[in-house]
Amino acid sequence: MSDAQKPETVLPAWASGACNLASPRMGTEAVRCSDDSFAEMGRMLADAPAVFLPDKFDEFGKWMDGWESRRRRDGGHDWCVIRLGARGTVRGFDIDTSHFTGNYPPAASIWAADSDAEPGDDDWTEIVPSSDLGPSARHFFEASAEGPWRWLRLNIYPDGGIARLRVYGEPIADLTGPDLVELSAFKNGARVLAYNDAHYGDVTAVLTEGRGTFMGDGWETRRRREPGHDWLIVKLAVPGVVERVEVDTAHFKGNVPDRASLQAARLDWGTDASATVQAMFWPELLGEKKLSADAVHTFEQGELANLGPVSHIRLNIHPDGGISRLRIWGRPA
């Protein structure tokens, strides 16, 4: 379940509808840091919420789900440089200290830069000034300049641990050229707008690169015990004319959906909530098609309805089950 759809999470208005540019699924990586003696820096970019395992220790001491530096004894402060997988505009940040109680940093700041190579000392722009942090809590900070940015530097004062860093914004992708564009790619700016159930797995995975690596690397619903079927809605990176669709059921065998179908529409107004309500009435892009286990199913133009440019897709699975990836290829309108 995404952060935005957890009942206990209230996102600021500026974060609503944004992507997490810090997600490893976007290709983002922690490049280097001043120190990560207790917990490896890349861990704070994980998509899943941070967990606490009371009895887990490793060679560095108590295992923590995040980035944690040693206790600093020589002045100064710790930092981590992050390269975003996609250059993008940034609305703001969530600096999460979940489970860090006696070892959280009292303050943090964020710098940003836009360059192909790693920025030098004089290339950074401060977009979140030094701000107070508290124990085991989520802290939301709006960016003072949207960018676009490719690099971030998280500074913590003076040391300690960060469970998760989330960067709310929109990727900037080059969708020009003569070839088909993956309109549904997370890295291009597409996002899962809504779904009726995501009991297992990670629903964002359906829009990411490559095939699923295991059954949890995809969208899977609970076993349906009542009439009907399950669905999710994707807002495409840009409106476009769909020419090819791929539905991948990698690793889904005894839980593969029996059939799948697609509906689509172009929406130039409204909100995520209004789109969700309307979606059941959208015209059919692809009629119900039989699915098989652990396979890539490709549907070309002759099987797709000519709906013109569309901005939103509703994937229906009948009656329930799991999908590893959904790829919508087309030409931007």
C-alpha cells in the first residue's frame, strides 16, 4: 500500500499526487556518505515502511532499518549524496526517523544540484534549511526551489540515523522521438492512482522496469469470496495513443488471474477521486483475455480499440490474483 493510501498517514497538500523520486524503483541510489558504520546508507531509500526487529544484530551492532552513522566525536556533521534515477522537479521531502529514538539526528538540511556528474562543493543549492527532527516520527519539509534537480545531499547534525527519505516530485522524461514510448513507466512519470485491493506485494511494482524477481515484486489481491473482480487505475506519464499492451504474470502460478481487461479515457479535468468514480464507465480498450501463469501476454493494435489519446488506464483482473507488470506502449499526443 502506498504512503498516500495508508489511513494513518496524512500527506501535505503539496505531496498529493506526486511520485517518490527517491524510490530504488526509479533507479535512485545513495552514492556516498561521510559514514554508515551502523546501517548502510542505501537502506533509507527502501520503498517499504521501516521496521524494527528487537533481536536482530549484525557485525556493526544493533541492526536498524535505515542509514545510521557512528557517534561523531570530532565536530562537523554527517551527510549522504543521492543520485535521483530520473531528473525531476521536487515539491518536498519526508525525513522519517521511525524506530530511531535515542539515536536520531536533532536536525537535518537538504541541498540539491542539477548536473550529469556528481556536484562539487560549490554546486549545491540549499532547498531545505537546517530544521529540527524528533524521535521516531515523519517530518515533512517543502522545497524552497523545485529545480529540476538530479542530485540531493542530506545533511544530518551532527550524526545519527534516518529510517527513510522520500522525495515528492515529478520526473522529467524525454518522450519525443519516432519510437513507441512506455506511457505507463514509473520512471517516465506514470503512477498508480487507485486500486480496490492490494493485500500482498507492492502495487507500484507493476509500473517498474524489468520482469518481477519474485512473487512479492508485483500487485496481488486477496482471495475474492464475493462476486465481482479486482482493479487498479494508472495515470499515464502523458496522454497518448496506445499501440501495444503487455501484461506480465511472472512468478504468479496458482494465483494468476483467470482473465484481464482494460478500460481507458482521456481526462483533462477533475481529481484522482473523481477519476476513480468515473473509471467503471470508461470505454473498453481491451476485452477480457485469458491469462496464463508466469508469462508475458502481448496485445497489439489489432486487438486494441481505437480510442484516440488516453491519459488513464483501468486494469481489471477477473476475479482476483496477481500481476507482476503492466506496460502500456504508445505515441504521446
